[in-house]
Amino acid sequence: MPGGEGSARSGPRVPRAVARLPHQVREELSRRLRRNRRAFRADDVQVVEPPLLRRAVGASALGNCMEWFDFGVYSYLAATIGKVFFPGASPAAQVISSFATFAAAFVVRPLGGLVFGPLGDRIGRQKVLATTMIMMAAGTFAIGLIPGYATLGIAAPVLLLLARMVQGFSTGGEYGGATTFVAEYSPDRRRGFLSSWLDFGTFAGYALGSAMVTALNLVLTDDQMLSWGWRVPFLVAGPLGVIGLYMRMKLEESPAFQQQLDEHEKALAQESAGSEFKDIIRNHWRALLVCMGLVLLYNVTNYMVTGYLPTYQTETLHRSSGSADLLVLVGMVWIVILITFLGRLSDRVGRRPLYAVGAAAMIVLAVPAFLLIKADGTWPPIAGVLILATLLACFAAPSAATLPALFPTAVRYAAMGIGFNFAVAAFGGTTPLVTAALVELSGDDLMPAYYLMLAGAIGLLTVRFLPESAQVPLKGSQPMVGSREERRELIATSKELYAFARERERERARRG
């Protein structure tokens, strides 16, 4: 390399193992080696055993699967639920009332995050995730048991609202905890791929819920669905919750959390919730804003496709519920197929490019996608939904790996509880309600596309301030590897990197 970094004129030659490291990994490892003043030793690198890793990913993904099974069911049954619990209103008002009850759960999500986040940082991720699983299953199961307005009068929608708020409160601790748990278990090189299974569970759960409603709509008459059929999917949540709870009770605490309790961060982990929130706001406000911007991008798209699109087709485009359900189900299956491949891609090319390309494409393609969805025939609407589903997969795949990496171990769960849940409550869960109201007020059925374009612009701006975290060890955690062979390889690389850095320092000293 004449004249390059490896030439005699410009300094010592870069070792091959060091040159292969992505820039962000090289910078982070160099910083840690300078702080330690030595290369890594065996006890500096955490090995995650494959059986533990599989259980952690599986149990966390199952919780998300159950949460979104309920979400898919509620979204597909929004019109039916409106008729059962708000029978005196007009069809449009019934839908808006149903979505308002849906959005109410998101109002209490930040409260759940404020309660469960600090608990997860102090008593452990596993205990809190078991608690949220119980509450989520109970809230979903209860919806299936609530009598309709014809039986209880005004008490019926009140009970529905209370059940939704229990769900929202538990969910406030669920996603932030699950992403934290999986990220802290995942080897650094594969965090994008392994964390993407969490959102694989999300969309698989939605697809299962929507498939069940679609099947019920095909098998039962409208009167049967209105009478009792809509309750069946909610009642299925009880057995799913028991299975999920059993799996989560078998989990061990994440290695990063165990490490922090054995080291100097123990005092910080045991601070009061108030002190922890002050520390997060004071010292991590930039990361919080980046987190909220990415969550807005992901969840506005998510709830537009999964929460609003089924009702948009039936109430605005006046299509049959069966065809609308099948169309969105196709999109969900496509995301399930695509998401882990995109998660693996984010480990190779980085999280920032995936977000940036998706956000830019959202701005360009939102209107064409909705024009296709509005078009007659079979294939144009399918193409429109697949465009939106692909964009959604671009945001979903890297999120569970990207968001926890913004914060250090000692405050990760609480910071995720704040950033994620406040953004979802303000922008994500309100998307179906706001969009339905905008379409009703303006009469413009392209309002959903304009809303997505705005989200894409905010997301693109946010990506400018997002640090690249692909293959980088989590803040406050040891480097994580998936085998002892990987650990030996990382230790050898750290020796070469440390020697190279020392040689460069000596070269600078000679020149100085």
C-alpha cells in the first residue's frame, strides 16, 4: 500500500484482522483497550451458550407474539367491536369510538414504562417480563368475557376500556424489556439477526390473530360474529399466556444485568426511580430523542398498516371484510418472511443504511402505494400492501437491536420504557384514530399516505443523529460472543489492535 496507512511513510501497517473490523467496532474496541491499558483476556469477553440464547430469544418472541395476536384481533374486529359496545352511534362514529378505546391503552403505556422500567433495572429483566406476561394475558382474556352494551349498558364500554388499559399498562413494560433482554443476550456480531426474531414474533402474532378472524368471518354469518364469534380469539389468549409464562419463568437473567450487579454499577442500579429518571433525562436526552424519532417512524408505519388498513378498506373503500382481511394478511406474511433476512443484513451493512433507505422510500412511495390499494382488481391492491409491508419490515428488523444499544446497561430498561412508550403513545397508537378522523373531516382518502410521508421525513432526519451500532458491544456491557472459538478470535484481534495502537503512539512520539 504505497503512501497508505500501511506504508513506512505514514506509520505501522494495519494488521489484517484489524483492517477487517467495521469502523464503528474498531473505534469502540480501541476506546476500551485504551481504558484498560491492555488487550482483552478471557474474563473480559462474555460467551453466551447457544441453548440459553435460544430460550431467551424464543420466550421473548412468544410474549410479543401474544401481544400482537391480540392487536391483530382487535384491529380486524374494530368495526364489530364498535357495533357491540357502541350500538347507538353512526358507522363512522362506531369505528372512531372503537379506535379511541384502542388508543386509550396507549395513553397508559408510558405509565407502565415508568413503573416497570426502573424495576427491570433494579430487580432484573426476567421477573418483570414474567409479570407483564400475566397482566397482558389477563387483560386480553377479560375482553372476551365482557357482555355487550345490550346487556350492561354504559358499563360495557367502561369495562372494555379498563381491560384495554390493563393491556396497555403491561405492554409499557413488555417491548422495552423484551428488546433489552434479547439485546443483552445476543452476541455482538449477530444482534441484528437475533433481535429481529422479536419482531418476527410480533408480526407472526398479528398474522395468527388476523388469520383467525378471517377464518371466523368466512365460516360464521355476520349475526353469529356479532353475537359470540368475535369473543373466540380473545379467549384463546388465556392458554397462550400460560405457555408464555412457563417459558419466561425458566429463563436466567441476562448476562449484562448479572455483570452490572457484580461490578461498580450496582449502586446506580439500586438508586430510586426518581434518581434514575433524572439521570436519564440529564445525561441521555440526545439518545432519548433519537429513540423517539425511530419509534415514531416504525410505529406510525406499523399501526397504519396493521391497525388502520383493514378498517380503511371496509369503511372508506367499501370492500368486504373478507377481502380486506386477506389483503392485510398477505402483507403480514410477507413481513414474517422478510424480517429476519433484513435483521441479518443490518449486521452486515449497518442499521443506519437500512433505516435511511426505508425512510426515503417512504416519502417517495407512500402515495403510489395507497393509489394501488385504492385501485380495482386483485393485483394492484396486493402490490400496494406489499410496498408498505416491505417498508415496515425495514424499520422493524433493526429496531430491537438498535434502540437498546442507545443506552448503557444500568439505565437501559428504564430509558427504553420512557423513549419507546412515550413515542408509541403519542404517535403510534393514535395513528388509526387520527387517520380515521382526518379522512372523515377532509374527505381525502389519501390522508394516510400524507401521514406516512411526514413520518418518513422525521425518520430520515433522526437517522442523521443515529450512531452506528452494528457489531458493537453494548454500552456498559462486555463484548458478547457466541462461542469460545469466537472469544479466542476476539482476544487475538484485540492484541493486534492494541499493539497497532501502541505502535502508532510511538510513531507519533518520534515525529513529535
